[in-house]
Amino acid sequence: MTLTFTLTAALAVLSLPWWPMLPPIWVCIMTVIVFFIGWKRRWWWLAGSALGLTWAVLSASLYQADVIHVISHQEDTTISGTVGTLFSAKTGAQAIIFDVDKINQTRLPPFRSARVRVYWQSPPYPKQGERWQLLVTFKPPYGRLNEAGFDAEQYYVARRVHAKARLKQATRLTEQVSWRQQLLDKLSPVLSPLAFGPHLLALSLGEREWLTPADWDTLTRSGLAHLMAISGLHIGLAYGIGWQIGRWARVFLPERRLFLWLPLYVAVGVASLYAALAGFALPTQRALIALMLVSITKRLGARISLLNLLQLTLLLVLLRDPFAGFSVSFWLSFAAVGALCIAHYSLTHVASGGRKHTRPWLRPIKQLIGIQLILLVGMLPLQLGLFAGISAAATPINLVAVPWVGMVTVPLVFVGLLSESLSLSRVADWVWGGANASLQPVMALADQAADTWLPAPVTSAGWAISAMVLVWGLYGWRWHRLKAVMLVLVAAVVAWREPNPVNWQIDVLDVGHGLAVLISKNNRAVLYDTGNRWQVGGIAQAVIAPILTHRQVRQLDGLILSHGDSDHDGGAEFISATYSPQWRRASERRDGYQACVAGERWRWQGLTFSVLWPPAKKSRADNDDSCVIRVSGDGRSVLLTGDIEASGEADLLASLTDKQALNSDIILVPHHGSASSSSSAFIRAVDPIWGVASTGLLNPWQLPSQAVTLAYQNAGITWLDTAANGQVRWQDVGSGWQLTRWRQDRSDYWYRQMFKRRPVYLDADL
């Protein structure tokens, strides 16, 4: 009963991220009735499914109601609340989470909540725990949607963020900060000078803002990223450290019943304190729930199997947080725990039926290696799916790094935190120096292991599952090995499928207000524009790089910059440094760039690039100097227009001797759909089937212009834009273009539909 009921309930809740629509809340009445029927008749699968669906629908409906309530306020809204994000002067401008309790001086009802993401650009900066009053404009918590990279919308749902807000005015109401903020303020000047200060801060408070993209790249590519955050692993280590402290303390205490369970109480206390240091982040909550279950059963003198512990933890986690399935960390942590359960059962059986002459000291070493191998293969599907590759050195380096960090670095971090709390600055300095030194060999190994990164093959998911089943067969019960190997062969055959042949393809990436277009063929690519840049990072790092990594493109064949505006060339330096384009072209004078001017023509893998505008290079290329290129091949064509405006369009048309030279299947709508571009004569000359504009949702310029959109639609042209469609892809599959819109065709889930809702103050202006 327990297993069937728990698994079906959990699966029902975990399916929530993939629902195409949210059923009305009255459906809960029906599911409750079904639950009681299933429970009475002992149809545990039915009762579990009904209970899970009830909880999922209720939770999602309440969240949706809160989102609609928040974004339904007028343009200028006054909110009061508490800062929920730690602030470090080292990071400066950053996005903060603001927990609202009053909107327009009216306190929220008990059943309402409002959590807002605010980007804070300038001093005075807020600190966690302070109360502020803000004047803001709300927007739905939408994000960019592409084939790879950070999924902001899933992130917002996982953390129950109800809106984004543009800050107009801020007033501090109280200066009382949280104890975590006080500790961060103490640690910042101490850890800043240390070589591995950012890593120690991550291990102390779960605060990873100090880690640079280069740090994360090294940790990810070496397979050690899980060590540099307060995760379930660290909570387990804290529990073990607390248990040992309790045992040692009990030696010096009188033998009384009161102290019998001291190790257990100290273990729970230390683990809870470490979770509190991380702000009870979701991974720490999950670990605490599991440890509490273990502790309660121990205290009651009961026993709980690993399987029962896993399913009860899963059920309690989903009851506590029905949106856990939106979080990547949830899947990683439970996959790891599931792999450990498999390792426990498999290796226990192997040990009990294994060779008797195995030396006793060798058994734990063999078991440790076996656990790491099963963990490696068990995590393989998620690792390949989420990170598009795996470190070949992950297993050996974790065999060394995990016990070293757990037995040396983490205890030193605890002592350092205790010293800081007791204001023992000299002791703290010495301890932090030791903790910093302890990370030196770990990070040296990470630097070496980063070069062993293996990108995922095209059929990685199928082969990962096959490998997982094979290892289970090797380490599992002997009478299942033949079936396991047969399953491996079947899975391998299923996985080994050639993708549909594609001659070439073009992708207009979802980069918000800006532009980035990838032209691809035979796993090689040319990039047209690089998107915008920010104070730290930019579209090139956040969107383009993950997509190129996902496609295993290590070097670009070419880079074209349409003109000199930052929303088009903002990532040029990063792209040039990281992907070393074989050739680069621009319409303005740049060192190392060839000319992108009318009359230039070249071939690339059978495709023809014809430059139609501008007539000459400029020292500074403005909108009307945009490099307009027609890319054609196999009877298909696309026109890339940059930000050319109506005057430039007229000059371009006048310069053409062949009026059919512009004719293309697809047009990149000039200047993001601005009313200053897309003249009727230009649209007629191109005569496309599709027009696509690269825009950001609810942008300040209100692009695309409604008049421009209607002009294309009235001409019989299918209108697309990245704000509404996400990444847009055309693939030449021989018989014609195959269109894919990421929002509608790949990821049209209920919460994404909700986030496209327009704030009422915009509708009022229509």
C-alpha cells in the first residue's frame, strides 16, 4: 500500500511542471471524491493519484491567483515589505527578492502572498531583514525561452515569485538586518583577501554571488560544483559532525538517561543550524526532512528501510513544497539519493554473496569505488541533460575531494563561524587561513580535471540509460544480470536513431530587446549579432554560450555585426575571445573585421551570403548603416536586416538594379518592429512568407509597433516575434521550411501562458 500510494501521489504532484493547462479549482471536489473511493476500496494507485492531483491543483491555483492579483495593480504601485536577499558590497547592483506585506498601504489578507523580484541598480542598497517602501511598476515574472540556458520562468515558479518590478523610488523604513546579514557583514572583510574566499562564503552561508563565471565553469567541468554550496550532502556532513561532538561530550558527562540520546540531539541541532545558515534553502529543507525522519525512528527505537525513508521523504517534501519539481536541485538530489539506495542494496548483496577471501581492509575501498560508480551512472541522464556533458575525472576526483572537504574544510568552516560569533577575531583569522589552505589541493585538482570534460553525444540520453541499466546488472542480483544485459541492448538500439536530415537552419534567439541569429549547417555555425551586454555579463554569456555548448560548437566559422548599437554588438568581445571565429565582418571600421558592404558575396558550405547594404564602411555604423544580408541555399532564403530604418530601406531599394534581389522566404523585421522601419515598399520588395521581430516582452519602447504588425499581417505575411514565441527556428528539411516556435511547440505549459498576461494598466491605454 505505502509504496504504491506514495509513488502515485508523488508522480501526480511532480507532473505539475508539464501540464499544458491548469484545470479549474472546482476539479478538486471531484478528485477528493475519487480519493475517498480509492481509499475505501483500497485502490491505492487511485487514492494516491487523486490526493496528488488535489494538492497540485490547489497549490497552482493559489499561486496563479496571487500572480494575477499582483500584476493587476496600476502602473505606479507603492509596496512595503522585507528584503529577503543577502546583500554584499562586493556584488553591488543585483536582483533582490522582496517579500511584500502591504500594497498601496493595504495589508495583504492572510490567504494572499506577494513575492517580487526587484533589480536594484544604485545606492543606497538594501540588506536582508530591512523593511522598505518602494514605488514600482509590476510586470509578470516572464523570462527568455531558448533551447538551452537558464529557464527564468521555472526558477520564478520554484521560488514562488509572483512578479518582477521596475524600481522608481525607495525609502528605508527600518535598519534592523537579519542575523545572516550580520554574519555576512562580518565575514566579508575577512574572506575577501583569501584566494578561495568566494568558495568559503558558499560553504558558510550558501551565498554564491562571489563565485565568478570562471569559478563555476571550473567546478562544473570538474564535477565538483555540488561541493561549493550548502546542499543535502553538507547537511548530512553536519549531522555526522554533530553526532561525533555529542558522543565526545557524553564521555565527560555523568551516565544518566538524560544524556543517552545526546549525540542524536546534537546532530539534529548542528544540521538544523547549518541549514539555517543557508537560509533554509530548498535542498537543505529536503535533507533536514530525511534526517528528522531518521532521528525520530531512532529515538522511538524503530527501524526504517532506505526505500521507506526515500518515499516518506519524497511525500513530505512535496507536501511542504508542491513546486519542488520545478527546481533542478530537486531532481539532482533525489536522483543521487536513489542511486545511493541502489548502491546500498546492490553492494550489500554482492558483499554477502561475494568471495570470502577478500581482505577486510579492501572491502570498504571496493564499496566506496562501487558507490561512486553507481552514483556516476545513476546521475548520468540528468548530468547529460542539464549540463550537456560530464567530467571524465568526476569519479576519481570525488573519491578524494568529498571526504577531504567533509572531514577537513567543513569542520574548519564551523570553527571559523563559531569564532566569528564569539568575536575571537585572532582565532577566526587563523582558522579561515587553514580552511583556505585546505581548498588549495581541491581546486588544483579541479583545474586539472576541468580539461577532462566530455560533451554529450547526440544520443546521450538513450546511452546514459543503457549504461545505468548495465551497471545495475553488474552490481545487482545475479539472476537479473541476463535480463539487464538484454535490456541494455534493446535500449541501445532504440537510442541509436539518426535525426531527421536538415540541410541548414536559422535560429532567431530569444534575447529580449536585442538581436542574435544563428545560421547552422553540419554542426558548424555563423552568428549574426551578439545581443546586449550588462554591467556584469550579457546575452552572449547567458544565452548564446549555453546554446553553442548544447550544440557542441567550440568554434564559430563566422561572426557578423550588423552595426554598432550595444543591443547588437554587446557580446562581440566575449564571442571573439571564447569562440575564435574564423572570420569576422562588420559595416563599421573595427580591427580584425572584414568589410560587410554592398557587393560583398561569399559561399559557406553551399550557402550564399549576399551583402545588399550599406554602400561603404563607416567609422561608426548607425541604424541605417546596418549590414543587410541575404542568405540563400537549396532554394530557401532569409533576409537579415539589423536596425535599418525607412530612409535606409528607400536608399537600398533605389540602389538595386535587380528588384528581386531582396525577395526572401523569411525577413528579420527591421529595428525590432519599430514604426520607423518596415515601409510598405520594402515589405512588398521582400515579399516574405514569415516576418520575425526580435523583441522583449513589455519593453519600454512598446515594440513591436502595432501598426507594423498589422502591415505585415495585412500583406498576408505570418507574424512572429521572440517575446511571444521564444526562440524561433526554421529548418530546411528538403521538402520546405519546418518552423519551430519554442513557446508554442516545445514548452507551452500553464505557467508560461499565465506569465504572458498583460498588466491591466497597459490594457487601459489601448
